[in-house]
Amino acid sequence: MIQLTIIRIEGYGQWTLTLGSDREAQLQMLQARIYHDVQRLFSERESIVFFNRFDEYFAITNGLGVDDHLHIQHELTKLYDNMLMSMTIGAGKTAFEANLNAYRTRKEGRMLDGNSRIFGSVQPQADVAQIMHIDIDSSAKVGNWLSPYELTALVMKIYSRLAEEFLKHDSLAFFLGGDNVMVISNGMSKEQADVVLKKVTAGNDIKLNCGIGIGKTGRRAAEAATKALDTIRDLREEGKIQTIYEIQCP
């Protein structure tokens, strides 16, 4: 089981209109600050946060209870007292199932703490997270024949395909920047991942590397996934080509 928490800025669209037309630079700076603080507060509790939209985030929160969420909510309120933020907690065998359970709980209005707008249910048995860290093999070389914007367009196209294909396996993909994507992939095997990567890159010269990390918490799984991706690079320097590598935290 994996536990996800969806963090949302409530009424964000309407609030932005109060800033006038010359607001875009202010909003970009504000969104960067909010993400920094949300990531910091959850990371301190062995969790990791991904952008869903700039007013919404997904966090892997295995091991976090209501009190942990209340503390984070309290800290965010102190930092952004003019904003209303909510959290919705869901768990499932896969990331998509956890997302659906959180979504349904929110629609039904089941609150764990009304004052702080925390919805959902906490699952003590949510004790495993699996993350895939994917990047483009030798993307710097690709940049030799594509301009910076063309390279970005290619990366976003690949991300879109990855998100679409992984969703068929109840896994959720998030773009990290650069040429990096992380996938919350509980329930998927290396063989299934290999099929997805080959399908996404079929018909072009792009190759993808995939480090798989498994851990009790989101932060530990992400660390293991990145270590696995680094291992692929190290093996390549030794002349050993391996596109998928898995590490499990003890």
C-alpha cells in the first residue's frame, strides 16, 4: 500500500485576479516559494512532493499521520496567511488507486480535521513506495542537433507519452525539469517498465534510462531510484549497457 496526499491552494484562480493584470511575474515568484516550502516541510518527514499543477501538489506520505499533516498545514498557514490550503489523503495498492481514493473522499467531504481542511483517511499499512527515475540517454548529444527550445519540445513530448502509457498501469508520472521524469509506480515490474520505454521511443533515435527505487517512504524510494539511475551511468562508463536498474532500500 502507498499513501498519497494531494495539497491544493483553494480559490487560487479567483485570488490571482485581485492582483491586477500585471501579476504574472509576482505569481511565478510566489509559486516557486510555495513549492519550496511545501517540499521542505514534507521532506523533513521523509516524504517527497511532485508538481501536479502550480496550485496543486502530490506527496508520497507513507508513515505520516493526521498530526504530521496538521503541523505542516500550520507552518504553511504561518507563511501564507492570505491563502487557504487543503490536504486530501488517500491510500491504495497503486498510485492511481490512492489518487482515486483521495479524490472520492474529497468529493464526499470526509474531513479528518475541519479547521485545517484535511480530508481523507490515514492508512498505517501504507509502507512501500516504488519510484522510477527516467531520463534521456545522452541528452547533451541530442542538444548538438536540436536548439534549446526544440529539445524542450521533444522532452515534453516524451513526458506526455510516458504519462499516458504509465497511467495504463495505474502509475503516475511527474516532470522534474531538464530531461527527468519520476513515476510513482507501485505494482509495476521491470519488464513492464521496459515495454513502456520501448513503446514511447519506438520510431526515433531516443533511448531512455530508468532507475527503479523501492523504499518504505517516498524520500527513500526517490533516493534509491536516483542511485539506480546513477548506477546505469557508471556501468555505461565501464562499457556495460543496461537501461533499467533497480535498488531496494533495506
